[in-house]
Amino acid sequence: MHTFQERLRKEPLAVMESIHPRFVLDEQEILFYKAQTWRFSYQDIARIIVRPSAFIAPHLLLGTNESTVTVGYAVTVPGAERYDAVPRDLLGIMNAMSDESRMKILRQVFYHPYCTQQLADMLVGGVHLAGWWSVPLGLLILAVSAVIWGGFLNVIFLFSRDSGFLYTILDEPMLIFSGVRIPVAALPYWGKLIALVFPLTYVLEILRNLVIEGYGFTQILPSLGGLLAVLAVLCLLSSRLVILAEKHALRTGNLNLF
């Protein structure tokens, strides 16, 4: 709290806004974003009391008494400082959780019940972009990959009215092996080989590097090259399957599928 008081004297506005992500100091009023938004005009407030507590996180506590507003400030227990890095040998032992970010989340919530927004601020530290083009480029890569993958699935559906089950067979493994639910690093060797087949594996890596790590264009070229190779194979397979599907429809009389 002594450090908090020293910072408060030097940068009062910035320090007050760091109390909680849902506690905002506007130009004319104080905002508490809870189940409903509480607003307090500076003209109606005589003082603001900050009460430290080691038990309130991730909640935003609010108190009012006439012209006084009280806000809770989450603090850690003295002497609970800890080493931030995850040991390499622990990552090897905990193979199912061998993603460093997940291990850090487990450690943080063990010591303190942080909310998801607080965890994101601590682990990611915000968005880091190499340039204005990073987000548009990432969205373009995502859109193109989704269109090609979706086109490949739809071409398969041309062979039969009852081929919708193939969507589940092909789409669910993509969510499992591409790193959406389980980090690719935690997969066994054969699982990592399967991950290389799906475009989403490369797209996720590119998006994370562009938006979170602040990578430039040259730094994402290896992942982009792998993605383009997979997309090229999907395009070739789709064009070939369209020809086969047309022949199949002519032979079986199912032209109405078109």
C-alpha cells in the first residue's frame, strides 16, 4: 500500500484507473461497470476512499455514503512474491498442459482469484502490432483460409445428399488438432503431424504472432508458407473432386444437386 500511495501522489489519475478494469474515471464522472452502471459526478463527490483487501478479486466493490464513494483495491498477501517464469522441466512433465500461458494461468489463479480480463492483461500485456496493416492482414488470411476450407467441404457434399456427417468427421478433428482447444505443443508426435494438414493450425499461429507478439511480415513467412502450401493442395483437391462429383451426378442422375 505504501507503493500505491507513492504512485498515487505522482500519477493520481493513472493509478486510480489501475484499481480495476471496470472502474473508470471519465472527464466528468466516475463509472462502476457492475450488473448495472453506477455513475457519480465529480460535483457530487467530496472524497474517494480506497480500501485494500486480499479477498475481493475479481469483484469490483462499491460503497456510497452521502458524498463519499468507496472502492475496493485488490492487493496480494505480503511475502507471496513468486518467480514468474515456468520451469522448462515442469512443462515437459505436465505434457497435457505444456503451453506456458496455461501454466501461468494456473499459477495466478492459485494465488489469487483474478478475473479473465486481469489475467489477459498480466499474461499478454495488451495488443502489440508491428503496423496498422497487421490486423487487416490477419483477417484477410483468416477469410481466405476459411473460404478455401469451406469450399473443400462443400465439394465433398456434392457426392451425396447424406454426406453431411463428413462435416463432423473433418471439422471436429480440425478444432482438436489445430490448437484451438489443446496447444499443438501438447500433442503427441502423430498429433502434430495431423495438425499440419489443417489450415487453421497456421492461421492461429499467424494471428497470435501478428496481434500478440508484434511480428513483422518477414517473421510470419515460415507459417505463411506452410499455410499457402496446404491451401494450394486443398484447391487442387477441390477442383479434382468437382470433376469427379459432376461425373458421379451424370452417372446417377442426381443433377438436381447442382
